[in-house]
Amino acid sequence: MEKTIKLAGRDYKLKASLGTIIKYREVFGSELFGDVKLLDGLKDKSEEEVSKIIDVIFRITYILHRPYTSKTYDEFLDDFDFSIISDVDSLQLLAKTIGELLTPYKEGSKSPSNP
């Protein structure tokens, strides 16, 4: 699945596939869906937890954008200035898009548990 979003005035193409899981582990050394669980519920999180959540959001965004860039993760992060972390609309857009791209089945579709 592919989607284009606008962040910091630029368009970013994002693509999710089965390879996304493997690429995420290779690049970051952790499990994609384990890290996705960190994105659930920002309410009552400590500053350290919020910082980790922001890191995970941008790690996932990088992996989803990686088919369209040759930049390293650090170079990708350098495209954004510090104000992005206080841009609630952009962070919500990222979280929503990540959820859409990494959800294997849409509601009402046929799945192994919904024949």
C-alpha cells in the first residue's frame, strides 16, 4: 500500500509491504509491531516515554519512505526542524497514516478471521 503525505511543506511518499517488517529490524534492531504498540495512548506518558514515541514515529516514517530515498535515517531527520515535534497536526497525521499503512485488513474486508 502507498500513500503520499505533506510534512514540513514537502511531500513524502510512503509504502508498506511485507519487507517493511524486515527492513525495520535490519535498520533499527527492534521489532516494528512491538514499537508500534508504543504509539497507543499518549495520555499520562512521561517526557521520556513521549520522546521515545516521537522517535518511533519518525523511525517508522523513515522506513515507509525509504523506497523513495537514498538518505540515511540521520539525513532524513535533518530534513525537519525542531518545530515538527510541537506540530500536533503533523504528528497526528503521521500516526494515522502509519496505522492505515500497517493495518493488514480494512474493516469489512475478507480476512482469515472474517471469511
